[in-house]
Amino acid sequence: MPLHFELVTPEKLLRSEEVHMVTVPGTEGDFAVLEGHAPFMSTIRDGQLLVQRTAGGAPEPIAIRGGFAEVSDKGLTVLAEHAD
Amino acid sequence: MASLKALKVRINSVKSTQKITKAMKMVAAAKLRRAQEAAQNGRPYAERLEAVMASLAGRVGGVGASPLLAGTGKDQVQLIVVATSERGLAGAFNSNIVRAARRKADELIAQGKTVKFYIAGKKGRVLRRFFPDAILADHEMGHIKTVAFDDARAVADDLIARFLKGEFDVAHLFYSKFVSALVQEPMGIQIIPVPMPAKTAATGAAAVVEYEPDEESILAELLPRNIAVQIFRALLENAASEQGSRMNAMDNATRNAGDMINRLSIQYNRTRQAAITTELVEIISGAEAL
């Protein structure tokens, strides 16, 4: 089962796709989100988001700055102030 | 009757004005498309932020809440943030915003409140004329070509710093809402203290959400961001409205110039015809006299 992942900045919706796993740099430490994760919300620190499209695939880094991540039954939403 | 020469000069001058207004209309139309796109792209973030705020709304609050949410407990000093464009020649765009802001100010003054202004955008400076002593600050926006989030952030940070210093109790933001290319609506919203979105019924029943670090710290981070996003959205809407308004104004100006050229051309031709007729009559009567 894939995880629905969205990356949004104030300027635009950057990503909206099905992925395997995302590693998020949380304020209190990195955490990885897989499908079926419990509802969770965390602020994030400046760092790299690691997006793994398939299990065992090479992670794709996305640099993000400021914001927070929310995990709900709809998937993972990362609201970042800057991303590239 | 104006001389032929004078009419010719006049027609040429109107023609070159028409060229300018036509070009401005075309530029505005191209920019409008881009501005509209930018405004649309900004929507998902604002919506999601709103949803998160709503789900947090019920959990936090009460005594420990941040002043950005709870306010200062007073509403004596009211700040009006006026976001306008940097350039004129956009129809009634800027004057509509300024008029809406002035109406609000008069209303508040009538209630005995102290009103201060925060100007964001060059065209809001006309407010100096009406309220020379009430201008709190004039935020320089002249260097901005396309609005980026950082520009909104700069305004928000400045406002929050001033709020925490106690320079005002309540802040309203005035801008122009982009309804369509033909319709722009001046709007005023309250941005500080942050109006909390109503708690949705669904969030109460949802599974327990875990927060990291905790609700209060998340909210504390969220509030300034929410203000920045509100301002960013206002700036984007403003940018789109400005171009829409300018496109209309220039379209009208082009049409008026066309009408004027037609009128002047008819007058020019009539005058020319009259001159020819007079000349002929002179020659014929001269020949007859011989």
C-alpha cells in the first residue's frame, strides 16, 4: 500500500503523489512515515526530506526550510515555507 | 473652426496615446494570467493551514494562549494595514482600497478608538493627506517584481514585532479581492489577533493525534505563519486585481481614444472639404469676372 504524500509551499503545491516512505526532519528528531501511520503532527527543522518511491529504492532528497508535517488518515502533508 | 494643421496634430497625438494604452492593456493581460496562476497556486497551502488551525483550535486556548491569538485584552489602538499597488493607471483599483480603509477608519474613530495606518505599497501614501499624524509605518515594496512569500513574511514579522511591543491592539488588513478579471472587490479582514476558525465537528471524533513537541509550541509556530500566509494571499490577490483593473481601464481608454480619433477625422475631412469648396468658388467667380 502506498503512502499519499503532499508537499506544499505558500507559492505552490509541489508534490502530490503515492510513495513508499518519507523521512521527515522533525524538530525533536527525524521520523519516517509509512502507510498507516498513526495521526501525528510535528514542526520541522531546516533539513532534507527523503522520499522513497519504492521499497528499497534510492531516496530522493528535497531540501526544506520551516514548517510542519501532519500525518492523518489521508496521508502525509508537509507544509514548508521553502522547498526545492 | 480649428485649422487643418491643428486637427492633424491633435489626431496624431490621440493616436500615439492609443498606442500606449493598447500596449499597456496587452501587458496587463499577460501579467494577469501569471498573477492569477500565482494566486491559485497559493491556495492549497492556505487551505491546509486553515485545516490544521481548525483541528488545533479546540485543544489549545484559555489562559496560556499566545497574545497573537488571545489579543492584548484591549481594542483601543486599531491598526489598519493598507496593501496597494506600486503603480497607478489601474482604474479605481487603488482608490477603492484606500476608500474602504478610510471608511473603516472613520467608523473606528467615531467609536472613540485610536486609528493608526500601516502602508504597504506606494499608492497607499495618499492616506498621509487624510490622516497625517496616524501613519505608523510605510513599508517599502518598490523593489518587488513578483510577490514572493518572503516579502509577505517581512511585513508579517514587522507587524508581529510591533504588536508585541504594544504599538497596537488589533490589526485589520485591507486589500482587493480578485473575483474575476472584470470584478475586484476591496476587502478588509482582521489579522491580529488571529481569528480562530470554527472547530469542525469531524475533528472531535477523529483519532487522537500525537503532537511533537506539543500543541502549544506548534500553535506558537503556526500563528505567525498564519499571519504571513494571510498577508501573502492578500498580496497575491492584489497583484491579480491590479492587473485585471488595469486591463479594463486601458481597454476603456483605448476605446475612447478610438472614438475620439473617429470624431476628429470627420471634423478634419469636413474642414478640408470646406477649404476646397471655398477655393473652387473663388477660382470660378474669379474666372467669371473676366
